[in-house]
Amino acid sequence: MYATISQGKISNLQGTLIHNQRKRKKLNNVDYSRTNENITIVNFGYKNQNDFLEKKKFQIREYNLKKGSKHRMIQKNKSFCQELIFSHSHNALSKSQSIEYCKLAHQFIKDRFKDNEILNSVIHLDEKTPHIHIVVSYFDITNCKFNQKDLMKKKLTDIDKIRDDFDKYIKPFFPTLKKQDGSVVTNHNKKASLEIDKLKKENKLLKDEINDLKKQIDDLKNGNKIDLDLDDLIKESEKNLNETKKITTRTRKRRH
């Protein structure tokens, strides 16, 4: 039974918040009848992503005027925060234990990045395995600047160090949970890769089917014989292809 941690940079914060706060009910892996059980520890305290960035720009300008500094705002379309997801092996903990585990994860990150604002922290209890999403800003509150290259790059992106330290942090509370090791990640990625390969083959078959049907239509049109049923078949095949592409995209995202 493992404690698991994954991470990823965020440039589109709005999309992350929509997912974390369940603003859109279109996820197959979510039981929306249990969404009201989710626990929001830190709600996003801004109107939207642009509001957050504008307020940080204002704070930087004010700080620069006061200190005579020249801190630059984060470049457009660059990542300005990072999300960490803490979970555990399925059925490793009871619901109440999972909640305690997730709250410990939140406190762990809060203590670790005291100078950085946590933008969003939500425990999801409406999926197969409980877990917590924690979004940490690169904005250094003390020095009033986006500090991705220094503090955050050294501490936030070092996932192995985070796993080591979190393992020590939760050991007194959950001694049976092991630190996530390479085999856990490898097996997860291998399973996802096999699924993606299968979907790619399905994509190819559907493309071949569409091309074959289009060729038949061209042949029929050239011979002044038009079978209207073929148009319907193409539309159905193209629909299936689009659905398969969507599944492939979701699988790729899940692998990371």
C-alpha cells in the first residue's frame, strides 16, 4: 500500500479550478451524487486567473516603488503555479483516514512553502480513491516576485525529495503506507501506454474505414450511382473516430 504524489505545472489555472471545484459535470470517473462530500480547504480567492495576475502585477509595482527594485512580471503564457496531487493505493485507508491523510498533505505543503500562496486546496471524495489537489503559486510573498527559477524550482519540482520528506511526515500517523517508488510509477505508465497504443490502433482502423468509404462514394459518383447510405456510414465512422481521440487524450492526461 503506497502513498502517492504527482505534480504538474499550470498555465491555464481556470481549467484546473473548473475541474477541482466541479464546475463542469462531464467527467466519467466522478460520482456527482457524492460531490457535496468534497472538502475545500482553500478556495480560490480571486475572480479568475486574470484577476490574480493583475493583483500580483500591482503588488510588484508597489514593491518596486518602495524598494527601488525591478522585479519582472511572469511572461505571458508561462506557468505561474504548480499542482500537487496526494493520494494512496485504492482501499488502503478508510474514508475518515483518507480525509486525515489529505489534511496532513495540505499542512505538509503549507509548512514547506511558507512564502508561497496556496491558491486552491480541495479533497475529492467523489472518485474511486480519495485524494487532494493542492495548487501552489510561484509568487514569493516575502520578496514580492514570481520565484519559479530559484525557490520553487529547487523545492517544488524535486518530486523525489518531496516523496522522501512526506514519507517521514506521515509515518507516525500511517505507518503501513510505503513511499511511492519507481515501480509504482512505471507500472502505472506502462498500463496507460498500453491503453493509448490500443486506442491508436482503433484510430487507424477508423481512419482506414473512412477513407475506404470515401473512395466507394467517389467511385459511385463517377459512375453516376450514389448510395446515400454511405454518407451516413462515414458520419458514423467519423463520430467514432472523434470519440476515440477524446478517450486517447484523457488517457494521456491521466498517465501524467
